[in-house]
Amino acid sequence: MTPHYGRVNNAVAVENQLGATLRAWRDRLSPEDAGMPTQRARRSPGLRREELADLAGLSVDYVIRLEQGRAANPSDQVVGALAGALRLSEAERDHLHQLAGLRPPQDQRVIDQIPPSMRRLLALLDTTPVAVFAADWTLVWWNRRWAALFGDPTHIGVEERNLVRLRFPVASDRGRLTSWPVIPANAEGSDRALVADLRRAAARFPDDPRVRDLVASRVAGNPRFAAFWAEAAVGRHAEDHKTIRHPEIGEVRVDCDVLTDGDTDLKIIAYTAEPGSVDEAELQRAGVISTPRSDA
């Protein structure tokens, strides 16, 4: 029988993506970058298996079995230790968990704080009505033009500044996010998209009581929300078209674009109108109405 040197079992190779990825990331990390003492010249610049094992607090045999695909179902703690030892980015850490058949670690609470880089971007949009919502659609920031267009939200409590509460009210709600009517062009489609986005946030922040309480109160007190929630759709709310019935400028039609930050799940909401249109002129006129700026 003629030997077949170098033959690879493709099925095994595909199944062992975890091992191949660990080897690639081990090879790219030098001992110095991993915080280990500098040594004399080595045949390969990356970490040895025993060095990775030492950094991660694992046995060398276990690291070998992981790389060769002979160790099944590593725990969250093992994968987390490997991610830390290999100095992985957040995206790489999540990818390693997924390769191991595990759910990536989740941030525990919805993020309300706006990063400095996002604040710089928002400052450049001061001629446009812009607001920032958290992952659960709580309003956390708005500029002067947003308040001029929708009404000043400082008259209601912070916990009531939530778009889901506005669109799916229950008996216990005490305030309105906007001061005058806002009519989506496709109300049902917009509401379905909002609920699907909230379900995605609930999965990302499973331990946040604010999200849990919001969902529980809507399911119990708003049949329309309960019906949409039962559909279990998941997605991002990306765009919408609205008519705003403003008490001073009348009706103005705007396009609403939602830009979601992947790290924080904060949503930048910008409102514009077709260039040269009457709506654009009315939108600009609304911007001269004096209202306070808030950086909640």
C-alpha cells in the first residue's frame, strides 16, 4: 500500500477551528508582549505551548489537546483565561467563545455614558436635530435642535424618557417623551422594528434590571407589545419616516436614521428632510426655537 504523506482529514480540520485559531494567536504573540522575561533568540517568535499554559493557568497537556481538537467543551473560565493570556481584543475574545460553542461574555448593564469620540461627533451635528438613546431606548442625550423639534424632555423623569414606553404605554406610565404628536409613516412596521431591537438588547444585557422591568411591564400591560414580543423577532431599528405635528410650525415630515455603536449599543438618531423641500425649511425654522440643551 502506498503511504499518503501529508493527507489532512478535511472534516477534522473544519471542526477544529478553535485549535487552529489558538495556534495562530499563540504564534503572533511574543513573550515580551505577553509580559514574560526576554529570552535569547528563539526558533519562532511566538509563545510556546508551555508558556501559554503558564499564563492561562492550565496544564500543557490540556493546551495541546485543545489545539489538536481532542479536548471538547472548554468552560467559560478556560476560554476567558486563554483570551486574557493571549491579549485578545473584545471582538477576538467573543470569537473565541463562539468557536468553543459558548455564549460570548455580556456586559452586565445597559451603557448610558457617551464615549468622548462620540461626543466629538455629536458636536459636529449641531445644526441637525440629534438624540442619543441607550440600548433599551432610553433617551440619554439630545441637542437644542432635537428639543426644538420634539419638545423639551426635562419636564418628565429620567426613567420615563424611553421610546418603548412612549410607543407602548401602560397604566402606570407618568409622562410622555415628546410634547406633541409624532406619527411614523408605517406605525406597525416601526413598532415591530422597535420591539425586535429591544429583544436584541435584552439578549445582550440579560442581567440588567432596567431592561427586564421594561419588558415585563410592557408584556403585562400592553397587549400590542405582548403580541409583537411573542413573535420573537430580533433585529436592528435602522431607519424610519415620521410626520411631526409641531404647535408652531405645523406638520413637518422628516427622515429618521439610526446609527448604532457596536461597542456600547448606543444609538445616534438624526432627523433630516429632503434638501430644498418645504420640510427642510420648516425643520430649520424649528431650530431657532430656544430650548435648553441637555447632556443627561
